[in-house]
Amino acid sequence: MASAPQANLPMFYNDLMPLNSRDHATWKAKNADTAPWLIGQHAIPLTAEEFPQAARHYPIIFASGDNPVPLALMGLNEGVNVFVDEDGKVTQPIYIPAYVRRYPFLLAKLNPNSEELSLCFDPSSGLLGDSVEGADLFTDSQPSEATKSALAFCEQFEQAGQRTQAFIDELKKHDLLMEGEVAIQQQGNDQPFIYRGFQMVNQDKLRDIRGDVLRGWAQSGLLPLLYAHLFSLELISQVFGAQVQLGKGPLPAVAVPA
């Protein structure tokens, strides 16, 4: 069962620290060869605009519950990611979600009474530091090009998140989401494995949407996103097969920890 990753800190982040020229004037940032924060993460948040690229590589589902976040399904069970090995190396040429590429940076409110967002980072990531070999974070007490790029990426991610929420609101407005169920036939077993615990677009209701609404969705680009999601569900059987090959399945699907 998949549900939205909710905790005091977002998924991947163990701590948050605001980036500033006073405390981090000599710090550097290195590129990551591996992504150990992805190990065992079976469902990764996606923005709606990533659907066309993501749908080529893994299933796109929606979290169960009242907050149906789009998720890239990288495993059918908690603790299983069939695309990442035990060292955090991505083992296949897949699309990497922006949520993953944003780490260890994050925009966050430092003052609860203000809407202003500041660039923060996870100090436990090992990707930033005074002794790290990489790009300078500051030059003459001013943000370096690397820092400006990280800030711009985080800002773009926040904007994509707002557009994704508008996309979700449109689905909820037309009551298009339903509890999902996919049957996977296992070789040598008459009883199929049933994957549940997620939400998906209801194709019957989609077919009944008024023509003027569909035309508006086609013009805005929303309609292709719905079909990217629906077509991607066929990849659940491939994820299932990859888990079996790894000796990590099948097991009843369970929820992402709240």
C-alpha cells in the first residue's frame, strides 16, 4: 500500500540547516556517484510534469488517503527498490525524479510567520563540507554559480509542486481517482498476485468526462499526463518480476510510513 511520505522532515532528510556565507564560506559541494538515500525507498514523489519521462521506466501511482501525491513506484514493498543496489548505485538507465536530484538541498521556512523560503541542506548527507572536494558554495561571501544553480533548481521544483497540486485538485474536482488494484499472473501459479493500496485514475469516469472539459485538458496538457499514468501501470508486473529475481518478493504491499 502506498501513501504520501509524511514526517517531521521530508523523505531522505535527516536534518536541515540553512546555508549561509558566515558559517559555510569555505564549504564545497561534490557530485554524488551513488544515491544511498534511495536504498530501500520504494515510492518516490513525482511532479506532474515528470509523468511523460517517468512513465517509460516505472509505474506512476497516487498515494492512498486524502493527499493523493503522485509517486514513482520503484518497488512493491517497503524496503525494496529494484533500481538501486545495496551501495546506492542506480543499476539501470532510468529517469531520476527531481525529488531525488534536489537532495541534499531544500527550500524551507525559517520563520513560521513569514512566507519567505530559504535554501537549506541536510548536513548528514556528506555531500557538503569544508573538507569536501568539489565546487565552492561561496565566492567572496557571495553565492557561487553552484549555489545559484541549486537555488534555481529548488525554486523550479517548488513551482512544479504547485502545478502538481493544481493537477491533483482537478482530478479530485471530477472525482477521477479510485482505489487501485492490479493482478499479476505468476508463472506456475494459478492464483495471481494482487497489488493494492494505491490510487489510480478511474478510466470509466474519464470516458464520461464532458467533451468541453476534455478539450480543455488536451489543450492544457493535462490529458496526456493522465494517459501517461494509466499506461505506466503495465510496468507494475516488471517491478514485480525484478523483485522476484532479487529474492525480495512477492509480499503484500504495505504503506510508506506516515
